Amino acid sequence: MIFGLLLACKKTEQDPPTVSLPSHIQYFGFTLIDTYWDDPSDAETKTNYADEVYTFSNLADILVVNPSDSLNHRLQTFFDFNLKAVLHLHELFFEFIDTNGSSGANYDLRANYQERWDQFKSANQSVLSANTIAAFYIGEEPTWNGISYYELNTVALLVKKDFPGIPLMMIEAYPALKDLQVPPKIDWVGFDRYFIKNPNSSAAFQENWKLLLSKLSNSSQRIMVIMDSHYIQELHGDYGNISIQEMNTVANNYYELAKNNERVIGLLGYFWPNGFDIATSTGARGMPENVKAEYYKIGKEITGKK
């Protein structure tokens, strides 16, 4: 009897603790995975990083520029890696007009947007499905970049009519949240604000978060958390007082934010390869090993990948 109790105690001590993972978080991934960006910090020419993130991600982005762009090979690559795509459709629908937007860039809906959309659908009809696509991303910080609610809603209605089973996503810049209007057909909404070590204790970030929630236009809309996964010394270090070795803590803080809010659908890190925004920026790809280990841990917990 005592032997049996000892065996039971030994087994209990050796078993790993049960981790209760939030079921509302379904996606984890990074941006700039297949967007024609070549990391300037290495010698090779490479613009698709799916092979570097697939073991701990299930979400990655693909940039669409022209209505004739064929996604067959690109989506097949993602599918083989068990990744679903977020398709950037901004260039398909909108064009740069002038510098009068709040961001310094002003975009308008293209006059031939319907024709461009029809051409894109025709070129990719065999691969545009919920099996390969997680979401259509229909505007790059739209309010910040001068896109009107009417224009954004026009695109949302058009795309949702043709693909009712695929979510629509929009991400807004935090300074424009006060003017944001979210079309009812949008499924996933988020905002970007960086250089903050802990969004859970930052009064400024929490104010943005509450403002975003107040702007949602229907009860089924979910939040995509944009995780800060890049590093710029002048901004993260000098302004945010964050060392690059502490970006693992930053990642975990965003994860805690996501876990504590049941409307969150996923985390999308900005960004993976180096050298974007400014030449000296470090992406998640170039982070110290302790930081990348945190990305792997979080991603595997969310995606269930072994």
C-alpha cells in the first residue's frame, strides 16, 4: 500500500503542470512574411519567410499589388506549411492621391476598383477560399491614411458579398482611433501602437484599447492584437526605455493582454524580417535568442504545433 502511494506521489511530481490556455485566441503570426521585402541584413535574396515561422505560427501575410497577381504558388507554399494567409488588398482598391492625410499620405478608392477586384477574382478563383485564407486585410490604417468610411464600407460590402465565409480585417493607427468608424461587415479590428513595454499597465495604451472597443459596430467583431515585435534603438530604447533583451517581456505582456480579453482572436507581430521602416531596425527574425524563444513558446501554445 505504501509502495503504491509512493508511486502515485512520484508520478504526480514528474507530470508537467496542466496549462489552461484561452480558447478564444485562435491565431499567432508575424507580418512581412510574403510582401516582397528582402531583409537587408543577410547576403541572400529572400522575400518569403514562411519556412522560418511555420513551426510556431498559423497566420502570415501576403501582399497583393496588381489585380493580375497570381496567388496559386504563394498560397500553396503557405498551405504546405499549415499557414493561413492574411491578404493585403490595399493596393488593389486604393491609390495614393496626395500628402493631405493625417499620416502624410492620402488615399482614395480607385475609380476602377470593381474591375480590378473582378480581375483579381478571376485570376485566383481556384485558391480563394477559407481553407487557405484567414482574412482579407482591406485597408492600411484607413482613417489615418485619408480613406473615408464610405470608401472602406464600399470595399467591405463588395468583398463580403463575394466571400461571406472569410473574415475582413482592418488595423487602424492609434492617433486616428477617435475618428474611426468600423463598417459592420468588418470581422477583425485592431490598432497599432509601439514602444510600450507593458500595454496592460500603460494608461495611454489602455485608453486606446477602450476607445477601440467603443468603436466596434456589432457584437460579433473580434480584436486582432498587433504585437510589437521589432526594435529601433532610438524609439524602443531611448524613448521607450526598453532594451532589446527585454523584448521577450514585451511579447509576454501582449500575450497577457490577449489572454485577458475574450474578444481577441489572435496576435500578429509587427514585424519578422529586419530593416523595415528604417535600415537599422531589428525584426523578430534578428532578436536575441531569449526573445525568439518567447515567440516560439507563445506561438506553440496558441497554435498547438509541436
